[in-house]
Amino acid sequence: MNLENIREEAAAETSPGALHQRVHSAGGASKQSRNVVAFKFGGSSLLGADPMLHAAGLVRAATRASNVAVVVSAMKGVTDHLLSIARALADGRLAQARREAELVLDLHLDVLRDLQLSEENDLRVRRELQLLGRDLLHEVPARGSVAAGAELFDRLASFGERFSARLFAAALEKSRIPAVPVTSSDFVLTCDTFRDAQPHLEQTKQRGRDVLLPLLEAGVVPVVTGFIGATPDGRITTLGRNSSDFSGAIIAHVVDADELVIWTDVDGIFTANPNESPEARLLHELSYDEAHALAASGAKVLHAKVLPLAAETEMVVWVRNTFNPQARGTRIGSPRVQEHPATAPMGKSQHGGAA
């Protein structure tokens, strides 16, 4: 696929300066008095059009009671593909790197086709994906050599979430939920330790509120890229592998969310790996300290950096199964006072039309 002749007119469609215009075209209405819930979806929850539409149904159910901000990972396997492009560039295998870059773009265009959007929306999202694909291919020269350092690895790795956010926003719009994709590097400020950048939380919160609060107040769901940030001079960084949960906590912190729901492919946090130990028990309630100890000891369900940030603001964190939303999941937080409707187990009547 030749992307060199794609027109530039759509380049600013998802920039912060264009978000307010997208709010009005999305049909958002002011819902300032409602509380805020942050949803984070992992890569397995977004692997294809049907899972995306199912996840969109979970968001739709939550919007009945709350304003919702969404944080997305790359589709499962995509970050590995992008890092293999970086390794191929480092080894001078330019043709292979270019083939893999084209495959990454084609994978997302296939999902777009399967979403079966209206002609107008399909054209708009296709143009956005193709512009991203053009930028990806610009990282892969046809000849010559590439300085394949950590900075290049982060730039390449960021494309997975950027593709995913555009597709999931489209899935929400198809489900009649006003939504816009938001690139977190526009406001998540980090140090310049590429591949393991640390966020500057207070500056990030100040910048992020300018971007996200007008959307939430208008009843529009911001679909924010997890995993990525930027240095003060605008260079793309990542927060480290498997850090999208941490990104979810950061975005929840930015918007003062009452709760963060981490949607994954298991029913919650277990005492051991349920695939390996028949004695594994699902833990329904955990304190911040208990959950942090589990994460620090190697439990794969939750990133260790989520809990200190959640505890600081007393934000409740849920770990729930995207594919089994009737299950209660694991609640992490202070002793319960009242469960919020947005995170109560969802019956089929609330999400049955989404899959």
C-alpha cells in the first residue's frame, strides 16, 4: 500500500486544538453534575471488531450513571510487532521492517472494515489510520541506515495505542456513544528515560484537565492512549512494557475519577495462577497494601505502580473480566461504604446487544 500521496487535510483531526470542534459534531450534551469513572481496556479486550464492540457495550452501560474516560492498550500482539520492526531496523533489515510496518497498518484497516461503520465515518477513520501508517512507514527508510536507539523504540512502540484509540472511538460512535481519540503524549509529561519514562504527575494533571474535562463535561468519552507520554520538548516516550494499567491510574488521577475499572481477560485477582493451580481462589476484596504486595511479588494482573497512586487519592480500583462482566471481580480500596452502579456486575440486559 502506497501511503505517500495521502492528503494532509486530516492531520490535525485528533489534535488537542481540534477536540472542542469534535465534541460538538459528536453531539455531546453537558453532564457536569455526574461523577467520573475511568475504564482501562487491555489488548485482549480489543483484539478485533467484535471484542471492541463488546467493550463499547460496557462503556455504554456505564454512561447511564457516570461520565466515562477510557484508556486503551494496543491490540494484543501489536506492540511485539512494532518492537520487532525496531530490532529489524537496528540489524539493518530494512525490507523486513517495512513489510512488518505495512502488516501492522493492514491489521488495523481489517478491523476497521469489520466494524462496518457508516460510509462517512469509515472514510474519516480510514484516513486517520492511513496517516498514522504513513508516519510509521516514515520511520522505516527504503535505504541507508537507522540510529535504532531507545528513542526510536519508543516512537515505534507508541503506534499500537494510537491505532487502537482511533478504532475504539469508532466502535463507541457506532454504539451511539459520542467519543473522540486522545493521544496521551499531548499532555502526559515524562522524563527522558526512554522505554521506562517516569511521569511528572502534577504537570500532567494540569495539562490533562485542559484536554479531558471539556470532553467529559459535554458527555463525550475521551479514548486515551495508554503506555505513552512525551518529554517537555515533545519527544515520544513510553512508561515501560505492560504499563497501560499505570496509564489508566494516571488518567483517572487527572480527571479525579471516583473509580478505575481495569478490564482484562480474567475474573479478578487470584491467590495463584488459576491456570496452573486448582487451589487458586478469587480475591473479592483487597486493601491497597495487600494488592500492592501481590503486584510487587509478580502477580500479572495489576501493575505495581497503580496502587500507590490510587491509595493517595482513595480511588477504588476494580479488576474485572471484559468477557464475563456478570462476575463481580476484585475490588481494591478502603472499606466499602457503597458500591457505585457503574462498577456493579452487569446483567445481560445491560450489555447483551454489544457483542
